[in-house]
Amino acid sequence: QTFEIAVLVGSLRKGALTRTLANALTKLAPENLRFTFIEIGDLPLYNPDLDTETPPAAWVRLRNEITQADGVMFVTPEYNRALPAALKNALDVGSRPYGSNVWGGKPGLVVSGSGGALGGYGANHHLRDTLVVLDVPTLSQPEAYVGHLGTLFDQTGAPNTDETKAYLSKIMTAYAAWVGKLAA
Ligand code: FNR
């Protein structure tokens, strides 16, 4: 069975290392997972006053894309020890109006990354906190804190060692099994 996975990258930067990481992860995933990268940079900041019968078009687009997905995969940097505001905003937009949470029940994957050694641990766990209330059953193991992002990929964006490749593949194999268990 094939599953459609929505990918949300926490960095809006064109040359984002976390986007390189997300691309590499999707390429190493088992073939029954199909990926769509979801734009989050164009979402107006969540404001309940705008959530009328005609909410902002970008909100409607995000909500439809997540509704159609079988699973949600988050690849994010850490901003000041937490998740970037753009990603939090996307989560907020998809969680409302009250009673119409589009994230609920979608098997989730959280991968955090940083240029330094800590691998975005703080962002990873802040994100996991929010996924609890959004009712996203998130893969527990393996946890994925990817440090030293600037050293892991070659110019084409492929992992530059077998060790990195095996590590990223292991994450995606576990996620595919998780999706298979919960989304079927
Ligand atoms: C950062 N960065 C950062 N890194 C980290 O490990 N812990 C942190 O708390 C922060 N805080 C932070 C705040 C802000 C506002 C910015 C812009 C950056 C550095 C960041 O993780 C690093 O630059 C990553 O390479 C950013 O990811 P992308 O954009 O390359 O995907």
C-alpha cells in the first residue's frame, strides 16, 4: 500500500540545510511512501478574526493538503531553543477552527537538525509537545537529532558517507513501518 506524506520544513531559507536533510530523507525512504513538500512561508499569522467563511487562501490550501495526506513529516531547525515561528504558525493554522483540526490522527515524524552539535534537541521536543495536543501519533524511536548538518551532504545533496546514509535510511524505514501500522 502506498501512503502520501506531507513534508513540512521549518526553515524558510532558500539554501536551508534542513531542506537538504528533508530531501535526502525522502530519497532514502521505502518506496511505498510518496512525499509532497508543503509551503508554509506564505501563511498569514494565525488570527481567529480572519477565520471566517472565507479564510486566507493560503490557510485553505494548507488545510486541504494536510487533510489529503496519510502522514506528516517535520524536518526543522531550532530557533532559540524552540521550533521556528513559521512552523508553529502552520500547526496553529491547521488546528482551527475549533473542532476542525486537520492534523489529528496522522502518523508523524519529527527530525530536527542544526549546524552545531546539539541537533536541534530543543526544537524537536517543543514540536513534540504541540503534536500531543494536535493528536498526531509521533514516532518515538529512533529519535532524530541531526547535528553538524553542514558536513553531511555532498554538492548534490546526497549523504557523503555510508554511515550518514544508513542513519537516515533507518529513520525512514521506522517511519514507513509506523505509517503502515497507523494509517492503513
Ligand atoms: C538559529 N540557529 C540555532 N541553532 C541551534 O542549534 N540552536 C538555536 O537555538 C538556534 N537559534 C537560532 C535562531 C535563529 C533566529 C536563527 C535564524 C538561527 C542556527 C540554525 O539552527 C542554523 O543556522 C541552521 O542551519 C538553520 O537551519 P537551515 O535554515 O539551514 O535549515
